[in-house]
Amino acid sequence: LLRMIGDLQPGEVVIAEKIDRISRLPLPEAERLVASIQAKGARLAVPGVVDLSDLAAEAQGVAKIVLEAVQIMLFRLALQMARD
């Protein structure tokens, strides 16, 4: 997994088959994993989790900030719900 993340290129998409693949990690570690994927310019796609990244990329100003914050919140909720 770490080698794959190291090889990621901007614009690539990492597909997690299910959210529980990520939620097995403690929440802070799962968030760091997602952040490391995003830091490479890649995106994480999980079936059943809304992805607002395309909308956020096209938005400007406050709308962009709100969409990015909502995306983070939705992903954190999905991680937490998968753990419960």
C-alpha cells in the first residue's frame, strides 16, 4: 500500500472496494492515509461515499471552501459509521 501511494501521480484515482478496508485503521491513521493519497494529487474513490471533488475543483471562493469541508465531513462520517 505504501509503495502504491509512493507511485501515485497527480490525477490518478485509488479505488477502495469498501469503506471498511480503510475503517479498519484507527480514525487518525485512516485520515492520514487519505491525506497521503491526496497529497500526491490523487483521489480516493469509495463506492457509496459521495465525491464532491470535481465540483470543488470547479468552484471558487467560499463555495470551494464549503465543498471541500463537506467532502471531508462526509468521508469522516462514512469512516466512523463503518466502524460502529
